[in-house]
Amino acid sequence: MQQKLLPPRLFLIALALMTAVHLFAEPEPKWGSPAQTIAGILIALFFLGITIAGSRQFARAKTNINTFMKPDKLVTTGLFRYTRNPMYLGFAGALVGAAIALNCLTGLIVALAFIVVADRWYIRFEERAMSENFGEAYAAYRTQTRRWI
């Protein structure tokens, strides 16, 4: 079985890269105020909560969560009423929160890179698979619910 880079791993790689750049590559890493650090951590935790809630919703629906496997159920309730991709939204928001907590402008570039990869690679792949599997039902869902927010 071929291994592919799954979104949670890409998230962890992005977080590690952001932290390493902040600590080792930026000239004299500077921390923001304690309030900024706390705000960034709270933002990151809030968005990780969205990712976890989305994955739990998939578990309750007993549907496949693996990006590269054939989708078996169309989930359109809960968080999926507001965004077709709450887990990617959660990962992206958590990276932005981490960049804020680290006071790391480069971290925002890493978060943006994650968003571009998620949108152009993962989400487009999933949308094709969903269209093939669920046809009109997925087309109707796409017209009612945004890709991100």
C-alpha cells in the first residue's frame, strides 16, 4: 500500500517548521507580550477543537476519514452545515494561532502554505471523489455550503 502525506501529518510538519524557523532561523527570536501568546494559544486550541469535532462527527457517522480512500458517506450536518472542510479549517486556524503565539511572521507564511496545499491538493482531490460517489447530492451540498467559511 502506497503511503501518502495525510493532512494531520502535514499540519504537524508545518507546526514543527514554524517553531524551528522561529527558534533557529529568525534573527533573535522575539516573543510577543504574554497577552499575545495567550491569545495565540487560545486561537490555536479553539481551531483544534473544530478539527476534533469534525473528526468525531465522521466517527459518529461511521464514515471514512482518510483523504485518499473512497468516501462512503456524505456528511452535511453539524459543522458540515457551515463549511465543507471543518477539519482543514481547524488545522489552518490552529497554525495561525500558533504563529500569533510565537510572534512569528514567517509562521503566517507557513500557515498560508498549508492552506494552499490543503485547498489545491487535498480538497480538490476529495471534491472529485465526492462528486463521483454522490453525484447530485454532493452538487446540491456544494451550492449550499462554502468550501472554507
